Amino acid sequence: MFDLALANLLSPVVLSFVLGLGAALARSDLSVPEAVAKAMSLYLLFAIGFKGGVSVADHGVDGTLGLALLGGVVLSAALPLVAFGILRAVSGLDRTAAAAVAAHYGSISIVTFVAGTAILDSRGIVFEGYMVAVAAAMEAPAILTALWLVARKSEATQSQGRGELLHEVLLNGSIVLLIGAFAIGWITGPAGLAQIDSFIVAPFTGVLCLFLLDMGLVAGRGMRQGRGVLDKGALAFGLVMPLIGATAGLGVGLLLGMSAGGIALFMVLAASASYIAVPAAMRVALPQVNPAIYLTLSLAVTFPFNLTIGLPLYVTLAEALTGG
């Protein structure tokens, strides 16, 4: 595990994130244009979705796919309940703010997922291609659980912006692109991949490096702006909750009899925290909650932890427990 952690920490991907983080904390004027960052995000989503679809087309679909989707949905719906209980016990967040934060920890970070697949690819560890579909399925249930937690106290929140929220959850751009690219890859198969191989395979790691440079800049700014917003209990939660989620993902992966790579990715998904889809939904559904609370925790605390410590740990445990 130490060797893998060291290799991950010294990889171009992680060092790019560290560069951005350090630049932001040092108040450098380094920045990535918003249009460029958006383009890189679209590229990564399309590439990972397409390659996942090709993998499914190449290896076929079995009963494990349906069970994996079900397991992902259950995890996404259940983890916010755990997160909410912990937050209410250890932090000073009120019920609504705790529910908003909890939603982020039931949903997933697609960038953490992409970084996890990059580590597996670099080590030659195979994984089930349909994990891309599982990632997409785990975006929305957590949001519904969080709204239920709030609605238990306030009926008004049930109807507030319902149409807008439904649109955010079901037609979120990242989900549409991820599922659409997955479908294209599934339909076209290896022949389709061969046609655009030079576009989505060779440049992938380089684009990921630049994207994580931008994520480091965003995280560093969040750390500066979020000072005083979170107490020590909430900050500790941001480090402990990923381990709880990863343990749950490990259990589901083992129960389904998945490969070491598939189990590792299930752990990555369950351990990550959303900072794209869920914040957009929370701004509509719970506008009274300060966005700095959940963005600082998910992006400036949990994301760096997973990137530097969590990913090597999850891969090592998955390999050790499966003999991979």
C-alpha cells in the first residue's frame, strides 16, 4: 500500500492537483479559463462513458450488472442517512444544512471515479466496464434522501422548486453526457473505439492533469473562503465519512463477487462526494443553506483526501481481499 500511495502521490495527476492547490493558497493569479475547464470536463465525461460502453459491448452483460446497479442505488440512498446522523452528532450544523451536506456524500464525484480508473489502468488491473453506469445511477438517490430528511420537519420544502429540482436531478448535463457516451460506446463497440482511439485514449491522462490543476485551484480558493464556516467536527467528518462509505462499497462489491478492480471502483464511488450535480440541486431545493459549507467539505477536504490517501488504500484493500 505504501508503494502504491507513493506512486500515486508522485504521479503527474496528483502533482497537478497539488500545484493548483498550492498556487491558490499562495494567492497566485494562475487560473484556467472557465470555458477551457468546461471543455475538459465534457471531454473526460465522454471518454470515460464511451470506454465503459465499449467494455460492456466487448465482454457482454450478465446478471451482475443489474445487481450492481441496485447496490449502487441502495448505497446512494442510504449513505446520506449515515452522514446526516454523524453530522448532527459531531458538528454544529442545523438540520437543513446537515441534510444538504449529507446528500453530497451519498452521491458521487465523477472526477474521483476517473482518477480511480486511471490508477487501475496504470497498474493493469481490469474492472467491469458497467461501473460507469453504476456511477450514473448513484447521482440522484442521495438528493431525494436529503430532501426527505428536511421534509420530515418542513412540509414547505416538499413543494419548493419541485419542477426545477426534478430537472436538475434527471437532466443534469454531466449525467446526460455520461449515459449518452456509454450508450454510444455500447452500440458501436470496439470498432467504434478504433475510429476515435487517438482522441479518447492517448490524450486522456494529459487532459486529466490539466483538469485536476484547475480542481486544485478551486479547492485552494474554497479553503481560503471557507474559513470560519465549518467547525472541527464537520471537518473531521469530511475525513471520516469517505472511509465509512468505502467500507460500505467494499461490502457490496464482495457480496456481488466482483473483480478487484470493480470492488475498488465501488469503494471509490461510495467514498467520494459530489461537487457538481448535488450542489446544483441543493441551490434549487435548499437555497437557505450556505454553499460554502458543502462545497468546502466535498471539494476542499474529502476530494484531496481521496486523491492522495483514499485511492491507494481502496485499491490495496480490494486486491488484498480478492487475491488480485
